Amino acid sequence: MKVKIAGKKVPKVIDINRRKAIREKCLNCSGFSPKEVRDCDHVNCGLYEFRLGRGKQNAKARDKAIREYCMWCTCDQRTEVRLCMAKDCPLYAYRMTTTDRSIEIHVSSEKRHIRHSSEKKKETEYLSIS
């Protein structure tokens, strides 16, 4: 799933899954320094054991860790997790028990669709003027 997330200097579009989402969130937290992620000492963070994005990881444990982090971020307010406005957060799509695909980006088809609809609009305007 391609999404737009916060990058070091500008937002970036990446193909993301839960494992990459955790890795990106940890990079974001550490000021985009892989060394800081590796040397992280926040052992109480729910994402801690998944921060490197490597090795065998339990998928259900990853889901639980993401949910735990989102609950922490919203001061344990379930409603706030659901209503979260931070769409540039790598964990946004995975904050609920199901994947939220509302932020998914369809790069190639979106460009064609926009081009096609604007051409049609121009054609319609031209016909209405005549």
C-alpha cells in the first residue's frame, strides 16, 4: 500500500506494511537517524522490539504494539485513536484492528483520472459556450 508520510525534510511516498510502518515511526522519533534507532533506550515503548524491522516477528504482536503505541499517543482515548488526524504518521493506516486504506495513493491511475476529467471539463465548457 503506497502512502504519504513525514520524511526528514519533505513528505515522502512509500510502499508500506506494518513492519515498515514501525521502522519509519522509530526513524521519525529518532530524528531520522538509523544509529539512534539501533541504540534506542526506550524499552517501555510498545514498538521497541520491532524497531529494527528485521528478523522473525509475530504479526499479531506487531498489531498489538501499534495499537498500544496509538493508545499511548492519544492518552488512552479509544475514540481519539479512531478520530486521529495525523495522516502523515506511518502507523495511521494500522491504528485500528483493520487496515485503513483511505490514505492509500494510486499514483498512476490517479494522474490519468485527473487528466481525463479535466479534459472532459474543458470539452463541456466549450460546448456550453457555443
